Amino acid sequence: MAKKAAATPSGFESLLQSVTGTAGREAVSPRVAAEMLRIQMMQSTLALAVSDSGAPASSGAALQSVPGLDFGLGLPGAYRGSAALETAEAEGEAIPTTPVPMTGGTAAEIDHISATAARYLGTPYRFGGEGADGIDCSSFVQQVFHANQIDLPRTAREQITVGSDVAPGELRKGDLVFFQTYAEYPSHVGIYLGDGKMIHASSGKGEVTISDMNSDYYRPRYLGAKRVI
């Protein structure tokens, strides 16, 4: 698979700039940032597919040639349940987030995964849910990776047992990040985006969203990360 041009910012970098704002630039609302990410991820995936196939970027048929690109969620029927997160009070150490270099192949895989995850932004949260009208954190992660030919177990408690351990300070985009929330075992999981951010199905926000892992809630509950790519 061909490497993407180094000068082109990744969808994740564009997302983080949109969510946090940069010097001399106004920060945008989460909803606008989410929509920007969705568009950027689609463009990134399209550019990658066109590059691989050798087709001109302006081709009207190029969009149809992108494998697996679906502008809907494509999720099965909903399940059941409801849940609530605890109120955060504890403080802890910041989660180390030193960037880790990626090979061209790995970067391309992560771009595809990020594009898939972005399409779920705004999907309602529902404990035990696996559908477009409600999804929980582990089902979100499972479905995103399954769409990219990586099969994971159903629950966060099972997902933390697969892949390779990620040492503190070596988090990489696409890693699975785990937290101890409502139970004594690993009970929450998200997908790391870089710069201390993750995309996940949040019961607190009530939808798939982007959160800061160094917030007062998530930082002290962080358990570790697994790499499955």
C-alpha cells in the first residue's frame, strides 16, 4: 500500500485542531468539529484509495471505488439497557502520550479505522446496545475494528486480554485505551486519537464523542492500553 504524502495533515491532526483550537484561531463547537472530522476522514480515505488504484483524484467514479466506504452507520438492530457513569472527583497523574512512529502500512490502516470511527460520532449511547439507535463502548470498538477486518471480543473486560501491551508513554493512534468506571474490572474502552484524546461511546455524554483522557474523570481511572494493529 502506497504511503501518503508527509505534507498532508492526517484526519486525526485536523480533528484535534478543530476540537481544541489553535493560536490565532477560534475554537469550534463539538458538533461542528465532529462534522469536520467526518468530512476529513472521508477525504483521507478517498485519497488513499485513489492513490492505491492509480485513478485520477478528480474522477467522478473514484468515490464509488473506495472499499467499505458507507455514509450510513450500517449497524444491526438495537438491543436493550441503560447505564450511568459515576461523578468524578479524584485526581491523578497525567497519562503519558509520547508519539510513536508508524510504518506506512500501519498509518494507512489507522486512517481507515479512524474514518470508520468518525462515522459513528453522535450515535446515541445505550448500555448493551449494538445498533444505530444505541451502542455501548465495547460494541462501538468491536464494530469499528470488525469493519476493518480485525475481530475483537464483545466486552471491554475481554478486549483488554487481546493484542500487545502498550508501555506508559508509548500510546499510538489506534490503540485501545481502557478504564475502570462503574465496576472493579475494565469496564470502559475507547480508541486513542493522539494528543491525549480518544473517541468512544460515552454514557456521560450520551453518545459517541471525543474526550480528553487527562480529564479529572478519566485520568485516575485509566488502566492501560492494548495494540491490535
